[in-house]
Amino acid sequence: MLLFLFIYKVVILILEIKYPICCGLDVHKNIIVATIVTTDKEGISGYKQKSFSAINSDIQKFHDWLIENDRYHVCMGSTGKYWISIFDHLENDINVCLTHPKYVRAIKGKKTDKKDPKWIADLYKFDLIRCSFIPPKDFGSSVKSRDTIS
């Protein structure tokens, strides 16, 4: 009887967690769904999800909720023009990553309003999302016009 010994190589991809505490947002016209992810030293993640209305007073409540939970890293997809008011409320106190929706698109058939912000938060905690450049508010005033340069 021949004895065969098979050696299997198991490749485990270990990603470094860049943001152990962060938040993923799914922004719609009338509602914001936010998922906070907290990852401990063993790599186990806990999730807390909450929905907010897209009116200014609720966006302020969302901002306060993030600050209360010590969440200073937020990632959201740039859905139409709906992200602008949320970005304006958050940008002074919180690091906001705005990304193109194609970078955070969920797997086909697995897309729901509850799962999308969790997916975004999971991608963002491993720094797998490319953030868009949003110029600062005073960007236009700091750039000299061509007439004054020549």
C-alpha cells in the first residue's frame, strides 16, 4: 500500500485595519442610514446601525451621534447631489471620505439599505476605498486669477 502525503498550502490574506472605529453611510433623498463599526484588538467587529432623516435638524442629530460615539472617520458614496448637505455638516469636525459609488458597490443580489452602509464601513476600515478630492471652502479665494499673475 502506498501512502500519499498531500501538503496543502493555505494562503490567508490578512488586511491591516487602518480605521478600527469608523462609519459607513448610505445616503438617499429622504433618509441617511449609518453603520458604525468598532473593531477590537482581536479583529472582531461590532456594528451599530441607525437611520436619520435628510433634513438639516436630523443631519445635526447625526453629527452629534457620531461625536457621542467617538467616530471621526466617515465614508459615503456620492449619490447624486444628496451628499452635499451631509458633507457640509460633517467636514469641520469629522474626516469625511466621499467616494464614487462604483468603488463601494455591493455584490449583486446582496444590496439592501441596511447592508450597504455596513459594506461601506467594512471596506473603509481596511482602507480599500479611494476618496474623492473635495477642495476646501476657501480654495477659490486662495488661487490667484490669471489676470493678476501676468
